Amino acid sequence: MAVSEINKCPNCGGQLEETEDESILRCSSCDSEFDSGSFVKPAPGGANYAGDGFTKTEWFDFRVAYKALLKGSEAKTILGTFAYCINELGTSEAIIKYIKREMSDVAGICYEHHNEEKMKAFIKRAAKDSLEPDEKVLFYANSGIFSSGKKGFLVTDKKIIFCEKKPQAVWYSDLQSIAFEVDSDFTFVRFNSSRPTSIITVDGGGDRPHGAFAALACALAFEEDPNRDRIVICKYDDGLDDE
């Protein structure tokens, strides 16, 4: 079946509605049922992404089917944002603009000229020794709702620095895998194989920042080295041993 417009029945033009089985849409007029993966779904920012996943196959080594990750509304938000940033935007410059435009109201996201003092305070307290002289900080995200800026991560042009008890960095040149947790009450995006290098929450941000920052890391990784190894996309606990 060709990819069709979301919420419009190909048979009668009636309204499509979700069912208890999240992979199935049912027409309210003629009761026809369809695989939800065959439809174009609205993406953040007003554009669309194809429900069958990510188009940049040269970037990724898929260890799990895209549909297998789509369990629950949180997973759809993360994967939808990730796919939109990869498929429709595709460059770090475009993704950075998207985050600033679409997530400027998220309390925990800071960048130049936007909650900048919070970002500077976090760098001074937690990440000063982790930055190189020529490294540009793109975003700071407070990842603890009640942490008062004590927990978070910095996204730079070279790496992501996760800061809780001590800073831990994932360099884009060393980015090997991105794993998605989709089966729990909380959503996680893990970079490589260490649980401390995971995006767990962003203060006031829902789940869109998870997908956007994961996509930005991928774009920066391939802009740094277009011939690098593909990045593994997998479930949170598939084939990755904790460090």
C-alpha cells in the first residue's frame, strides 16, 4: 500500500482513528482497517515524515525494525522527532535552528542569547575542565526537574558531555550506537553503551528534545567524517553491555 495522508481513509475519505492496537487505524465511516505504518504522520514543525522510518541508510545500521520501536505515545514522539530531523532537515545547521525555533519554550534548554546565564553557570560548575579552548557549546539541557541545574548535558560541536556526579563525554568521532528505551514509564536515549551517557529527561521538555538531540549528534558525526562507520540503531538493551 502506498504511503497516504494521515487520518484520511483511502477507500471513502472518512476519518481514520487509532485503535487499541496502535499499529492499526480504523475508518469511522466504512470500518476499513489499515496499517498505521503506511501513512504519513504529522511531524513537529509542520512538515511530514514517512511512517516507515529513516531515509539515510548510509548513516545507520538498523538492528531493530522502526515499527518495533513505536510503542506508546512517548516513543512515537521521540522517534517521530528523530526521523523528522534526519529525513527532512538532515544537517546540523538545520537541526540547531529547529531546536531553537520549536523548543525555545522548554525550560531546561539553554543556548546563546537564551537562558545563557544558566548555561554559563553550569559550564563553570560542572563542565569547565571538559571543554577544549576552541570548542563551541551549542546547547545546555538541564536534565533534572528538581536538580536546580546540577544535572544536565552539554551539546558542543565536538561531543556531548553528560554531567551528574562527574562529566562523561561521547565524542562524535566515537559515536557507535544510539539505543532507544520504549517500554517503560520514562523514556531514554542512550549514546554508546554506558547508562550515564543517556538522555533521560529535559526539564519541561516532554520527549521531543530526546529525538532532536540524538539526530543532531548523528548529523555532527557525519559532517565531521562522511566516511565514518554507520551508527547502530537499536533497542536500549539489545546487544549493548554497560560500561
